[in-house]
Amino acid sequence: QVQLVESGGGLVQAGGSLRLSCAASGSIFSINAMGWYRQAPGKQRELVAMITSGGSTNYADSVKGRFTISRDNANNTVYLQMNSLKFEDTAVYYCNADIHTTRVPENEDFWGQGTQVTVSS
């Protein structure tokens, strides 16, 4: 029983900023990698950014230099700071986490419900 709850999406003008948050809760033993994906209308879901438990990060080329991913391990939370937003960033953003639960020893992928980010031109 693990849930990922996202917040922070909304409507913003081009050039503005938003900060997304994703908090994991439930029967968690440990969280390995966490990441953010997005899906725009008519497009495939794509990886935006990811961060390991040790703090190593990777970004899509389209957001590198503008977005920053971070995590608060004490609160099982991952953040995505989005600056210099463009119209092309408009999408539903999904939180993803690779988690060991207290129920089974295997790693499991969990997904948030998604939060809408809309950037006006």
C-alpha cells in the first residue's frame, strides 16, 4: 500500500516558474530512484528528470539547465523546480518511484496520478 501524491501544477506564463512536489507514503522500506515524466497531448510519455538515492541526477536535453530535481529522504519527497518555462513544457507531469515495500522484497514501480502544467505563450 504505497501512494505517490503530486502537487504544485498549474497555469503559468512563458518565462515563469513552478515547483512540483511528490510525497510517497505507505508501507515503504526504502526508496531507490525517483523521477518525473511528462506526457503532452498526442505525444508519448517521456522522462524529464530522475534522481538516485545517492543524489545523482539525469535530465532530458530539452530541460537541462532550466529544471532541477531534488529529494528530501526524511519525508520521502521529490521536487522538480521548473524555471524559464516554455509553451512546449505544457503536459501532465507524473511522479515515479522505484520502491521496496515492507510487504515483499522485490522492487516495484509506483506512479502518481499526474498534475497538469500549462504554460501560456
